[in-house]
Amino acid sequence: MQIGLFDHLERSPDRPLSTQFDERLEFAVAADDAGFYGLHVAEHHCSPLNTIPVPGVWLAAVARATKRLRFGPLVYLLPLYSPLRLAEEICMLDHLSRGRFECGVGRGVSPFELAYHKIKHEDSRDIFKDAYECLKAALGNETFSYESERYQYKNVPMPLRPLQQPWPAFWYGSSNEEGSIWAGEQGMHFTTNGPPERAKTNIDAYRAALAKRGGAAQPKADFAGGAAIGMMRHIVVADTDAEAVRIAKPALEHHAGSLNWIRKLNGSSEFTNRTNVHRGESFESWRDMGMVIAGSPETVVREITKQVGFTGVNYLITYLFFGTMSAADAHRSLQLFRTQVMPKIKDL
């Protein structure tokens, strides 16, 4: 079992953004020291859910602040990028980190964010798949050509090459079976979210497609079977269950409000149904669905063991710093997780 870290870097109402950036970089360094496998960050636009809508800028800072931690977007929203420009950015980040970059890609979950960029959500899947093929062509060749309705490149020189050959490993996150199957067919590394039952459905679909393909396109020895199969959980560890809930409840409910902010701004319930992800705003609803785990080390170990056993993941992506949490509470939770939880779940 490998352990990762996820972050939206959402806007907190009680401190300057510059302070938040400092806190999150310090937290990434602490996760690096704790032996976490990777740090994954979201890309969102025009929303307080995300303060790093240009994730490459943030990840360049992470590259220089950490030593062993692998990192990357989960995900780059490919319909919003020039594949050529993004390929060059990926090469830079791979070299800045000396080969620690992990490339998550996707089409974008929010129809509202895509619309602000003049992209129709119903077209985004086709655009994404086209951009993905074009991106691989750019990364994988010293001179590349690519021809489609959207992208036309001919004999483009690529003197900037990735350190990891032919390119950094690709990752995909999905909350539905269609995306899970596609990720398996591509041999990508995979993450999912949602209640354990839904997560297991997606994981089973991914595993079946991956097995049919014959395995990961770029196998990783750090994960059993060569493919990372991840699940994300918001986790708060404290000395007692009551103290963990005291910290987690307001932080999670602020975070849930941020998740729903852009949908409410647009006066639509379509986002809830389309994304197949729980959008309730109470801590209790998240806890009842197994999507937030808050408690003493013993409580957290017990719940993680149960969910890992049920879903069969080999990568637990923890969300340890979110919402209105203070840096002190987040670091205390990380320290307890490092010393009293990680040793007991590493062999799951």
C-alpha cells in the first residue's frame, strides 16, 4: 500500500492567499519527509474551490521544495490547452523534479468551468481524447506531426524532451464506469472517489479493462501488479474521536460548500447528477458514505483497513489539509497519521 496526498488548495476565508501557499508548500515538504509517494493537485477555474488554476506554476515550486515526493496534476484539463505548449511544460516539470512528475489528464468535470473557456461540455470528451493523442505525439518524438480536425502540426521540432522516457506516466481519475474502462484500456494509472460501493464498481471496471489490455502502459514497481489503483479520502486524525470531529466538521463543510459553489452560482442541479459524485454539504452525510474518516489513530486505521479490503486499492490518496483547517491542526493530523496509522496500513 502506497500513500499519497491530494489538494485543491481551495480559498480559505481567514488568511491571505500568500499565507496559504506558504502553508501548503510546508505541508508538501512534511509529506515528503513522512515518506508519502505522491502529491496530486486539482485544476479548476473561476471558483474558490481552487487557487492554482495554472497547476504547472505551483508544481514547479513543489519540484524545488521536495526531494523524493512524486507529484502532478490530477488532472490537467486537456480541452483548455495547446498540446504543444503543454508538452513543453511537462518536459520542464519533469526535469525540474529530476524525473518525479506524474501526468494526470482529463476533460474537466464542471460544464460551467468549461463554458467560461468557450468549451461545450458535450464536446469535451472528444476534444480530450484528441488532445491526449496529440500530447503523446508531441512528448514522444524529437520531431512530431499530428493531423486532426482540431489540431494540425507538421514537422514540429521538440528539442525539449522529458527526462522520463518516452514520457511521464499518465493518470486518469473517474467517478463512472465509462471513464474507468477507458483508463484501463489505455493502461493508465487510475484513481476514483465516492462511497466504497461506487468506488469498487469503478475499480472493478478498470481492472477488467486493464487485464484485457495486458497491464499498465508504464508499469510501476511500487504498486502490486504494476498499476496504481487509487481511492481518495478526506482524513483527520486527532488524539480522540471527538477532537477529530471537532476539527473535521467545519473544515469539511466549508470544503463541500466550495465544491458546490459554482453549481449554485449557475442555479443548476445538473452538476450533481452529471458528475456521479456526492455533493451533500454536511459532515455527517460524508462520514455516513465513508468519504471522510475522522477519529483517533485506532478509528482511522480500522476504517481504512475496512475500505481497502473491500475495494482492493493499492494506493490511498489522503486529503489531510482542506477547508478551514489550521496549519497546526493539519500538521498534527499528519504527524499522527505518519507515526500511528501508516505503519499499520502499509502492508494492506
